[in-house]
Amino acid sequence: MSAFDPKRFGKVGVLMGGRSAERQISLISGKGVLEALRSKGVDAHGFDTGMNDLAALAAQKFDRVFIALHGRYGEDGTLQGALEHLGIPYTGSGVLASALAMDKEMTKRVWINEGLPTPRFKMLDADSDFDAVARDLGLPLIVKPSREGSTIGLTKVTEASQLKAAYEKAAALDPDVLAEEFIDGDELTVPVLGVGTKGAAAARALPVIEIVAPERRGFGYTVRHLHCPFPDLPPMVGFAKTVTMRAQDRVPLGEAGYMAKRLDYLDYVAAEPQPGIAVIQDLDDIVGYGAFWGEVQSNVHKALGCLGTITNGSVRDIPMIPEGFQMLAGSLSPSHAFVHVVDYGVPVNIHGMAVRSGDLIHADRHGAVVVPLEIIDAMQAALPGLNAKEAKIIEAARSGAGLAAIKAAMKG
């Protein structure tokens, strides 16, 4: 049997989705992996761990799985432990390495014990002397949850006065929060493939990868199409009022406890900072099953200072929406079903855009993006130069002068 015979892999599960803040990105990654494996003739099947339990995973009888999950419950050793228990081979590091690498504090302590250099850091809590931390580590510094993936909950702090808010943002995701010395330099990664030091499967380093465009980013924005019923409205810029909702499950909407929750939610929407943008994540298995947004909610939210909404769920009553209230939605629906608020002021994810309560959002008919507050001044300073550079390229393209002129404009 050839080493590249796809049949040797048997039935392969591609684990994707999950329950972390990076769910939408994982679904995109998983789809890419699934398509790549199938293109090579592998008997590959997608499996969403956020929608199915371990019994369902065992029932699939996968011969092995490819883990395409991001963040908690996928990279932190919990899934790896479950797969070990089920006897299913999997890609990536084992239980201990996954759990250790996901915990930034413990990883740094291991490095220090082994004599490896690592940026200086301090663990934060609500009683920390934030001014002293800023003095000790210097500015700028980085604040982040100890056990989140990617840049979830991360803040670059440039002034000591920003440190407490950065801590609170990270602590909303993880009680263990790390402040770390900022290192300005080249960003490199070295993938390692294999296990141990002997034999054909021995660990070996793959080529070094350098990120050569650090001014760009591949996160913090919607990565899938959202319906915009009012494409001619100008962009909206406001602060996120984050909400999670469901519509499939019947709830006692008339009970006093739920009504009190709804009224408290309205206080949250009306509170500073303003203006607001309601960012609502639909948690239903069938996303868009019922529309939170219609004539009533859009008028209420507009009266409370909201410019519009961004949701992966559905909207309705388009002709009755108040003038100037923008909507970006995953779908249109004829019914509210059993729509109800699950929670508010919590992290949400809309088509790959991870949002925290109070994040600054820019949105228009093309989609939405989180704007880091700490780089607004730098963005304003860079804008004239960027506009001038792009204008030169466009002028060269429209001039009819050909390829040489376009290349010259791109080189500056």
C-alpha cells in the first residue's frame, strides 16, 4: 500500500466549530481542511463539537480525527483527553502539551525554569496596583487572558490609565489575567512535526515563517456575507452592546423574573458609552429560527441611542424599521418564534468577528469591523499617506499607460 494511499487513513473526522469565542473561524478552517482531504480522496467527514456530544462522536466510529478547533475546548487538552479515552488518534499535541501551551502563565513559568528568555510579566487581579505594574513592566505593555486563544481579550496598553480597563476586559473571559512586557520586533513561528527523537516519525522543525506585514490583521471583522436591507445608509460607528439570544426554545416570557431581565437589559442598552450598536449573537442550532429584530425592537433600541444592529440571526418587518436604523443580519425571517434574551454584556462572535461589550464598531453594507481604541490616533495619522498611495495606483491603472506604470505606482 502506498504511503499516500488515502484509504490507509480510514474514516477521518474533521472536528470543527466548538464552543469557544473562535467558533466561526474554526468552522471556516474546518471546511477548508474537509475540502482539502476530500480532494485527495480521503473519506473525510465534518463533525461540529459545539453541536454534538461525546456519545455522538464515538458513534461516528472515526479511525482518526483532524482537529480544526480554535481556542478553549479544542486546543487546551480537554478534547485531547476525551479522544485519548475514546481511543481515537488525533492531530496535534497531546493532553499535557496542549493544556500547558494554552495556559500562558504556566508556559512562561516552565520556560523560566528551563532558563529560556521570555518577556517579563505579572499576573493581575482586581486589587492590583496598576500604576506600579505599568512602572515595573514599562509601556507599552500587553494585557491578555491567560487561557484564551488568538488575540481574544488582548489589549495593547500605551498609558497607565488604560490598564484597569484592559484588565477588566480580559477578566471577563478568564479570572487569570497576564500583563506582559511589550516586545517590538520580528514575528516568527517555527512549526514542529513529529514525536520524539528517533525513527521516521521523529520531531523535526519545518521552515521558519515570518509575518512580514504586521500592520495588517486577519481578525476582528465579519468574514461572511450579512444582509443589509438599507445599503444606502452611511456607515455607523458606535460602541457594542453585546447580547446573546435564542428563539427555538419556549420560555415563560410573562414571568416576573424574565421581565425583570428584559428591563435590566434596556438599562444596559441605554447606558454609556454611546452611541450604541446592538451586536446580537443567535445561539440557536438553526440560526435565524426566529427574528429578534422587527418594528418594535428597532424603534425601542433607536430611542435608547442605538444606531443599528449586527447579528448572525434574522430580521423582519423591513418596511416598518425606523428611518436611519441600520441592519446587518444573517438572514430574513417571517416570525419572532420564541425569541428571548439569554444574556447581555458578554463576549459574542458574529461571523468570525469577536466582540466585547464596549468595543468600538465600524459597520456599513460591506460588513463590520472592531476598531481598537488604542490605535485610532495612529490610524488618523496614517490615513492621508494611505489615500495618496492608493490614488496613485488607481490613477496609473486608469491612465492606460500599462503594466510598467502600475508597477511603478505600487513601488511608490
